[in-house]
Amino acid sequence: MNKLLNAIFPFRDFLYILQLEEYSSERFIKWLPKFFFRRNIERRQSLVFTKRVKRTLALAVCIYLLSITLVITIVEDLKTILLLILLTNVFIPIYVFLSNLLLQPFFEKLKAVIRSRSKNLIKNLKELKVIVIAGSYGKTTIKNFIFQLLKYSHEIQMISGNINTPTGIANWIINNLRKNTKILVAEVDAYQIGEIKQSCSILSPDYCIITNIGDQHLERFKNESNLAKALFEAFENSKKDAFLLTDKE
């Protein structure tokens, strides 16, 4: 039943793509030609109904209903109305795109507030040491290894799962960081140049590890040079006296 509803009203599918693309309207629109007529496309993971997703969905549904209202108001022939309503469903991906675009300024302001608050929380923990891990592969494995190695001898926390974007890290800090934590281990990732810099401005790393430079996200950075530049922002934005380590050492 859910699959049938999603086939007719594919809001969930396109919110899923939007979430995978970190709510980037530019990246979302690039995926549309490939997925415009595909349905039930959740594979790698499921859509998480965050507050942002719920707000984007609510506005997209409002735009959709407004479109139907306009059709009913302007057109008199019943068959034409039904046909246009069916066509309206085809344009649901566009409604999701427009909803995200309209809400973007609000969410950008909200993200700035969240990041500022989390940065202050880190700054106020004077004894806290932050270990940051960047790289194309192996970030989560190394993060887990460090945590397991130190958890019996130090008050240590690691940012859980695959949370590795500036806003994800900021939210985790606000909701989970304990005042008695002495070591925090985090992984940072980038979908564009400047993203790791933002994460490090929150975390202010004392130790920084770059695992490797591979081909992950290479399609987004166009070439390995841009990818390396994005990853090395972790070194460039650590503390001046930070300990830096690469896979060559």
C-alpha cells in the first residue's frame, strides 16, 4: 500500500534524494533527469523524518494543493481537470525542489545559530582534546579504533555513526557532549570545498588524521586536486600546535 501511494504521490522519494544530497538544491536538480520518473528508490538507507524534512514536505504539499486548486478554479471540463491533476503529480519533484529553495534562507540562519552554539560549547571545555579524522576511506574504522583503545582509561566520546557534516556535528555536540568529556573523536567529510573548514571551525582540532585521498566523491570535486584541497582543510584549520598525521607517516 505504501509503495502504491508513493508511486502516485512520490514526495518521499524526492525528499530522500534531497536528504542524501545534504539539502543542496543544486545537487538535487542534477539528479532529477535520472530519477524524475522512477519510484520507490530508497536503497542505501531510509529517509529520516527530521524537522527540516517535515517542514519541506509540508510546504511542498501546500504548493501541490495550490496547483490543484488553480486547476479546478480555472478549468471547467471534468476530464481535463482529472488529466491536469494527474500531470500535477508528475511535477511533485519540482514542488520538493521549490519548497527546499524557499526554505533555504530560514535554514541557513538556523544552521548558523546551531554552529555558533556548538562552537561555544567546545570552547568552554578547557580540558577537552579533539581528534579529527578526514579522508576518502577508513574514517569510521579509525574513529572506532581510537575510541576502543582509550575508552577504559579516559573520559572519551566519539560522534556516532556517519555524522560528519558541519550541521550534523553541531547538533550532536549540543545534544550529546558531556561536560566531563576529556577526548572527543570526530570524522569530517566534504561534499564541496569549504565544508571541512566549517566543521573544524566548530571542533578546533588538537589532533588531525588524514587517512587517504581516494576516489570517493570525486564526481563532485571534478578532480583529485580539488578533493585533496578539500580534505587538507582539516590540517589547515586545526590548532596551530595540533598534531597532524597522514597515511604516509
